Amino acid sequence: MERNDPRSRSDAYGSRINRSHSPLLANVVPWVSIVIGSILPIFPIAAALPMIPPLGLLMLLGWRLVRPGLLPVWAGMPLGFVDDLYSGQPFGFAILTWSLVMLAIELIETRLPWRAFWQDWFTAGILILAYLVTGWLFSGGQPTIHSLVALVPQLVITILLFPVAARLVATLDRLRLHRWRAV
Amino acid sequence: MAPTGSRRSGYSRRAQYNLFTGYVIAGAGALVGAILLALSFFQPQLFGGLRGAAHESVSPATETAATVRTGSKGFWDTITGYYRAGSKNAALQREMEIARIRLAEAAAVKQENARLKGLLGLSDSEVKPVAVARLVGSTSSSTRRFAYLGAGSDQGVAIGMPVRSPRGIVGRILETSSNSARVLLLTDTESVLPVRRAKDEVVAFAEGRGDGLLRIKLINLGINPLKPGDVFVTSGAGGYYPPGIAVAIVTEITDDGGLARIVSDPAATDFVSVEPIYEPDAAIGAATPIERELGD
């Protein structure tokens, strides 16, 4: 049978014979990818505008909307704690907003159980808008109209990047469930 | 995507409790976040230690990235230098000849300055920087404009010290940990800097607007004397910054002053130096509320 089709005994996650998933990888990949997303924006030096999208939030939304049921409802608290250490917002901001984001998506999911991708994108866009405007309001600095205008490029880039984040999450999910372990 | 079945707990008590506990923890998390947020509004430095430790844990990566960033910038400058090299070279040579003449004049002025200061009995001591380090990162996704410095209290960096590049002022130290420090950049909305016009004594405050520009607010209102192209330097008032360091160039005139662009872009600098607070006594005096009397 293998002579006719070498992939006959394997699926998208690799060979189904004498291979198994790695439990460590399967559990750790979503959390680590979100934490990396939180850390990445500190690398570039942005002196004028907030240019880089909040990549940690984008990854959180990606995992929550592309793979519902994987992250627990309370995931916003520990992940927000890590984001707060690096984001530059006052401490506690991400713990609060990320917890609220998880609860909001949970609520939306009970109302609209069957969704298409563009509906998820719409949800993510509304949440990103709310998150960035709240961040402008509670930044610890003076919320001037000019800094609100300066937020627009970041907002547009972040909303447009959501599909990319969703594809990245899908790729990471395949990696996560690949059968690495030989049994 | 189809919903997963995990939300329907069915008749299983365990599943029901798990689900309920999840919601309780999520709600408690939001509440804890709100309390921490309120705390950090009243005490912004409260979690500085945690943040400092977090930044030092990623400092090998940020230091490497900073080295690569400044290195690659030099590489691009080298390549763009070849574009119209001939005409640029001629223009630079003309400019340098004039600059040489001006430099000679400046040397004469400096010599005269030293002589006059000697007559008055003023001592002119060179300020030695506390530390020289790279800007290793910034809060590029937040509304606030902070940068992170690769030196901390182990190198002698303390809160309030001015940070400058060869071109001009970059910002002020806001938080220190043992090997890293947080810098409040001039463009942040909380940053206010006393400045004066370089060519005369027009004094003003330079406030960050939050969109990369500085707002120059004149102290003496009346006819606005500013013109686009005016250079503002630090005035030394307040005691934090030494006087005479370039800050900003006016680009636009408003009713009570102008809008200015910063001279020293932190993204374009290689190394920055941290200098001691110019007049610590004046800085302490300025930070003390009016109601309380200063001790001797």
C-alpha cells in the first residue's frame, strides 16, 4: 500500500503508525506564542508614535477565535500579567483588559455559536478598537487629542494583521499537534 | 468555526464545577487587574522592581538586537552614501570650508570666554557622564513613549538623570533596576522641559504632545516672536538638565508658541550618555511642594 501512496498511513499531523503527539508541546505552544508576542514590541525603538501592533493581544485573539476551547476563560489573567511587564502601560492594565476580552468572546460565543471567519475578524476588530482606545485613556499620561490621532495607524495595522495572526495560529496549531514522539 | 462541546457540561457535576470555577477565576482576574491598575495610577513606581527584573531577563536578546540595529543602520548609510556621491562630495567640501572658518572663530570666542570667566573667578568644570550605553528597546505598542537603557543602578544611573546623545537631549531616567533603566522620552505626554531659544533669551516649556512633536509654550505671552527654524536649547531651569543642549527645531507657529520637532531622534542614535543631575539642590527644591519649607 505504501508503494502506491507513501502518505497513505499519515495525515496532516504526520504518520499515524508508531508516532504520538508530544503532550508538552501540545500544551505549551499557545501560551509561549502569546508571551513571545508580548515581548516582541520592545525590540524596535519607536520615539514618535505607537507603531507596532499589540502582538500579544493579537495572538491571544487568534488562539481564542481560531481554536475555541483551547485557552481557558481565565487565561487573560496570567498572560496579561506577563504583557504588563513589557508593554509600558500602567501595571494591571493588560490583566484587566485581557480578562475582559476573554469574557467578552465567551459571551459572543454563547450568542453566536456558528460563525464564519469574517465574523471573527469583526469581533477581533471591535475588541482591538476598544483595547487601544482604553489604553489611550488609561495610559497614565495626559490623554491628548493628538495622541488619539497618533493611534490611528496602529489601529488600522492591527486590524489588518488579524488574518495574518489567525493563519500563524493555524500553522502553530498544526505544529502543536504534529506527532513528534516515537512510541 | 463550529463551537466546541466543552461549554455544555451536561449532568456531570465535575464538568459543571470546572466551568463555573473558570468563570469565577476570570471575573476575579479582571477585578485584580482593576485594583492593580488603580494602585499603579497612584503609585506608578510600585511595580518597577518586577518590570526591571522582567527586562533584565530578556536583556541578552535586546542588547543583541540593539547592536544589530545600529550596525545595519551604518550599513544602509554606507550604501546610500554612494548615491550622487560626486555632487554630495562637492557640497560637503564647500560646507566644511565654511565650517572650518566658523570653528576658528568659535575657538577665539571660547578663548575670550575662558579669559572673562577667569576674571570673574568662575570655575568651568567638564561634566563627566555617569554611564554610556545603548538604548536597547522601547514601548513601541503603547501610547506612552518610554525607552529602555542598557545600564542601571550598578553603573551609577539614578532617577532624574538626563540622557543625551551627541545631537541633543533624549529624555530623563524614570526607573532604574540593577542593569537596566527606563527613560521618559521627550515626546511622551508627561515630559515637560524648560527651554530657551538658542540665539536669545526667549524662555518656554517644551511639552510632548504624544504624536512625535513637541509643543513650545512661551512663558511670556504677547507677540509671538517664534519663526519656523528656530532652535531651542535647554535653559537649565529646574536643575535637571545642564543648559545649552539642543532640544528641538520649530516647524510651525501656534497662538501661544509653536510646534517643534526633536533634534535627537532616539531611533537614530547609537550610544547615549547619562549625565548627573545638573543642580541636585534646585531639583529637590522644585520637587518640594510650596506648603513645605526646605531645610537648610
